[in-house]
Amino acid sequence: MRMGRSRFITMSFLLLVFFIFLKIYQHNRIVTTVYKKQKIERIKGKLKKKKNSLLVTLYKLKGQQRVREKAYELGMRSLKPSQIMTVTRT
């Protein structure tokens, strides 16, 4: 009987040590995952700022005044009614 009791205590102790290490491992995984999540959130915030900056640039480039300026730089001018020629097909 004595042998059975000491074996039970040894097995209980080993099981307790196993669960302690399992809990430490679990805690480590949770902490690692939280750090990864925070890093992803920071990257997400930076990407949102970049997106907003690019959208502002896009809207500036699409603005009517910018189009007029670019057309003027390229030598495009408004037509006068006398410059318009009509071509008819006969």
C-alpha cells in the first residue's frame, strides 16, 4: 500500500509541474499574440494615414483648376467660335 501512495504523490507532482509549464506556455503565447496584434494595429494606422494622404493628393490632381493648369502647360487653349470648322458629308 505504501508503494501505491508514493507513486500517486509522484504522479500528482509531475502532473502539477506539467500543468504549471502548460500555463506558462499559454501565457507566453497570449503575450506574443497581443504584441503581434498591437504591431498590426500600428501598421494599420500608418496605412490609413498614407491612404488619406494619397486620397488628398488624388483629389488635388483631379481638381478642375489643376486640369486647367495642366492643359495650359501642354499648350491647350480654349477655342474661339471662329476657329470651329464644321465638316459635312455629301
